Amino acid sequence: MTIALYYWPTPNGHKITIALEELGLPYEIRLVNIGAGDQFNPDFLKIAPNNRMPAIIDPDGPDGAPISIFESGAILQYLARKTGQLYGETERARVATDQWLMWQMGGVGPMAGQANHFLKYAPQMDPPQILPYAQDRYRKEVGRLYSVLDRQLADKPFVTGDQLTIADIAIWPWAISWEQQQQTLEDKPHFARWLADLGARPAFQRGHAVGAELRKPTLDKQAIENLYKR
């Protein structure tokens, strides 16, 4: 049965398209144009009360009944449990996956998101908001996190070991924007290798390509209002 994915081509949206492609689950895209304010639509808020995408509706949920889920990490955990894939085959493996998934949700996502905002989008505002302390703060924290990941990957192909998991899928869409976050790879060879290896996977390529034509390099005044001031 086809999963409905409420989506816009952002790192959090890409997590779910990549996971669905890796799992081979059928899905249909329902666009949520966050620049236009679609995330505040009352119908969308019924399934995503925090007015953030992605969200899904799975018509074949637990016990065969439909279920709606918001928050990208929760969606990844649900899909992994549903299929018995991308989570690990033992409880220890699943704990390791959860650790690194939470690391992404609480660290890489928020910190890289703030770096993107203060380095790229805040300077586009009217008047421009160029805040050196904030830029330096988040640039350095993202670099620290990527150094942690580089050390973790020194002796393993994937974040938790020999198998791809939802932890890798959660981290990669944020990490591929390392240049936008003003990071370097020369001192992070294992991180660089991991980025390239995952980027060569067909499912990652397909998932990342969904809606790519909708992304814009700059934001207009209304998009800034909807994204950062509501």
C-alpha cells in the first residue's frame, strides 16, 4: 500500500525519500511548500502539529490500521521497525543505531541548520543580518560534530558498523552541505569517504533528486517571513 509523504526538498525531507527508496516501499509525494506557508495549513497541522515537514500517512499501519507520523527521526524508526531493515539485527545494534540517530536529531540537524541560517540566509534578509558571533559559533560546532563522525568512521564503512542503518540516512542529507556550512574535508578523510560512498548508492541518488527542481538558491521576502518569522 502506498505511503503518503508530506515533503519539501530539505535535508529532513530527503531523509525519508532516501529511506523509502532504500526500503523499496511505494510512496506518493504531497508537496508542502514551506516557503509559501503550506506548513500552516489546518489540514496539514492535523498530522504535523509542530508545523514542520516531513510527515507520513501509512494506510497499512500497526494492526492494519492507518497511522500518521511526524518528526523525521520517528518516521525513520517506524519504517525500520515496519520492514525489519536498516535498524540492526540485535538489540545492541539497534541501541547503537538509536544513539547515532539521536546524535543527528539533537546535534547535526540543529547545529547545521543554524549554520545554514546565519551563514547563508540571514545575510539575505532586509536589512541583512550578518552576525559574526553566531556565524562563528555554529560553524565551529558543526566542525566539531563532523570531527566526531570522522573518528567514528575510521574503522567502519557505516556509522554503526558494517551495515547501512537509518542513522546514516539521517546524517547524510545534512552532511552533504558541508561547503555551505563552511567546513573542510582535508582533515576528515573517513567522513569524506563515507559521504562519497553513500552518494554513489542509487537509492540515495533517487531520494535526493525528488523535487530538486523546487529548491531556490535565494529566498524572497515572503519565504523568509514564513520560514523564520511565524
